[in-house]
Amino acid sequence: MKVFVFDLLAYGEQLDHLKTGAELPYPLAGRHFKPEVAVRTYAEHLDAWELIDQLGYDGLGFNEHHCSPYGLMNSPNLMAASAAQRTKRVRLLIYGNLLPLHEPLRLAEELAMLDCLSNGRLISGFARGIPREYQVHNVPLAASRARFEEAFEIVTRAWTEEVFSFQGKFWTYKDVALWPRPVQQPRPEIWTPVVSSKESIEFAARNDIRITPGLAPGGLQDDIIAYYAKCLAASGRRITPEHLSVGVTAYVAGSKEEAIRECGPYVLYFTDYVRPENLRAAEFNRGDFRDMTMADMEKMADRLPWGTPAEVAEKLIRLAEHTGAGTVQVNFNRGAMPQDMFLEQIRRFARDVLPILQAHRITHVPAAEEFAA
């Protein structure tokens, strides 16, 4: 198994005092922003990423969100470029650039630069984003699918063709030869997260893109994997553990109760292929997360890899075996966790859990066996 650390990079100060009811106001006015907190937050996470590299984790994950204190990576490419200079071996997973919101040729250039800066360590994740980000950037949400697919073609052709021209609905280019070009040939790996969209699954399978299925383990995740395997088979491909990664919040402590007490407050900071019993999960009601309490965290903890090293390793291996995912993306810090607590969790997981996971081999994808080509 490969183990990546996915970092949301939230603003490093609790903002509960600003909430109206259970949620921060939107937009959150600039007067509440403290530059010194942002400076400290970026510096602390860069230190954490350097430690992650030194301790033998396989990858780092960066994300793109806009106009929110819950994630300060407005440009994941800037963060990955910074991380590339502080790390030596860890893979850099940008998860991901929001394709419909970007000028795709400029994005292709930046990602090629990143692959060179990191000596071929880039994994390029592409995503569509949430409605608020389309509002912020004044891009029609209804055009997101078409813009995504057109931008994808432009970026991948720019990476792989000597000279290319393109005329589309949204962008047009003539006689472009990309400099610099990616180190990885024919191009960097491409991953995409899938929440529930059938079209996203079909697109990923057609283009042999690796996926992270679903927001949480369960029946919906199984449905996504099974349908993805079916679509891969229809394209003449066989699903493997390398096609899948799964994301989960993990926390190592002396006991599950201790993990809930320590980690819980920072976690709180934050269709037709689906079987009928899983439709509710596909809807992803934000209110379910916005209104969570510590009592809810205690119930959730039974399903999460929280607790002793043995409990955490067992839960993560069980999740990987069930899904057939060869990679797990663990999140240690979903909010304004103190830096010493964050670093200690990175060290403790690396010492007591990481070797167990990296020694374990996932050999097949059980949820999709009937569709394997």
C-alpha cells in the first residue's frame, strides 16, 4: 500500500466566534483576516511537509478552494512548487486543479514546470469544484462539464504533442509548442476525485484516469467503484488497485476515546448507477456536516481509523482490502490543529502505522470483480 498525506491547509486560527448559527457568514469579510496568522500557517505546513518527506510517506496531497478559511490553497500549484523545494522523494499530488475555472494552456505550462521542479514527482489531479467557486470566478456552473472536457484535451495534448492547434467552444490555440515539457513521459499521472457524478466516472474510465471514489466509505463508494470497473472493461481495460485511492481522516492515540477527545474538535472545524439505499449519500447534504457535534464524532469514530496504532492500521487495511485501493490518503489535520500536535501525529503514524501499511499488498478489487475484463 502507498500512503499519501492529504492536507487541507486551513487558516490556523479558530473562527467559531464569527459563526452565525452553525456556519461562518459568506462572504467572510476581509477585516477578519490576520496576515500574521496566514504567514504562520503556511510556514508551519511547509515544515510539516518536509517532515512527511523525511519520514518515508509516499505522497503529499494539495487541494484548490477559494475565498474560504477552511482551505488556504487558492493555488495548489504554488504550494506544490514550494513543497518541491523542501522535499526530495515524496510524490506531489495536486488534487486538484479546477479545470473549468482555468485557462488550460497556462495550466499545462505551470504543471510542466512543476514536474521539472520536482524531477518528475508530479501527479496531476483534475476536478470540477463546488458551486461557490463558480460563483466566485463568474463561470457558469452549467458549462462546467463541457469546459472540463475541453480543458482536459488541451492540457494533455499540450503535454504530448510536438506542436498542437485546437479550436473549441471555450478556447482556441494555433501552432503551440510547449516549453518546458514534463519530465514524465508521455505525461504525468492524472487522478480525479468522484463524489457521485455518473458522467465523471465514465469520463475517467474512457481516459484511464485514476479515481478517488466517494466522500466516505460505504455503499456509495462501492457503487462508484463497480460502475468505474464496468466502464473500464467496456474500454478494454481491467481495473487494478493502482486505479483507486481512498481518503480518510486518521488519528493515532493511546485509545479510541483519547483520539476522539484530541482530534474531534479539529474535525468539526470543518444517481442512477447508485443503488437506492445509497442515494441519500450521493446527495451530500452539507447540513449533515455543518451541524455535527462531539456526540456525532463519537459515533463516527467507530468507523474511522482512530485509536491505537493497531486499531488504525487494521481499519485502514480493512478499508483498502474492501475497496481494492492501492493508495490511502490520510488526513491528520482538518482544522486549526496546533503545530506541535500535528507534527507529533505525523511522527507517531510514521513510526507505528506506516510500516505496517507499506508492507501490506492489495492484489485485487473485490467490489468490481464481475466487471473485470
